[in-house]
Amino acid sequence: QVQLVESGGGLVQPGGSLRLSCAASGFTFSNYWMKWYRQAPGKERELVAGISSTGGNTNYADSVKDRFTISRDNFKNTVYLQMRSLKPEDTAVYYCNRAGAWGQGTQVTVSS
């Protein structure tokens, strides 16, 4: 069955960096757009970034543009989210997504 397993979250100071990973299995990874979403306490889940099946196209929420980079390795069946210049408002649970499937999420906390 489809499995998406996120990792790489944690506690980081404002201005710091983290790289999230999402290991995928149970489907042909290279056929699918992959996306990262996040959900902060008391807020709706929002789209952060997406990447096409080949990696040739990406898109970002305005709030993370120029700070976050989404990438993928179709040999390793893994999608990444490199996050830089982190802000307290980036604090959320980050979820990996393929159409119709979600990971369990990884917590990112930005705080001094």
C-alpha cells in the first residue's frame, strides 16, 4: 500500500535551517507530483510547495518563496523540503502528500 514517511523535523532557532525528507513506497513514485503541506495549531492545512513528477516544475506558497526549496530523487523515491531563514510562523506539522495519500507528519518548531 501507499506509504509516505516524513522525517527531519525538530526544534530550530529563528534564522536556522532544516531539511525534511519524505520516503515513499507502494506506488510508482516517478509518476506523481509530490507536495508538502503544513498545519499550524488552530489553522487550516496549507500547501507549502509542490514538485512535478520529473522535478522540472515547482511551485511555492508566497510565504515560503525564496526561503524553501522542494526537490526529489526518483531513484531513492524521496522528496525533500529544504527550509532556510526559518521564522516562528513556520512552526507547524509538515505533511508529505501524493494525490489521495498523506504521511503522518513531522513537527517543526521555530523558537528561541
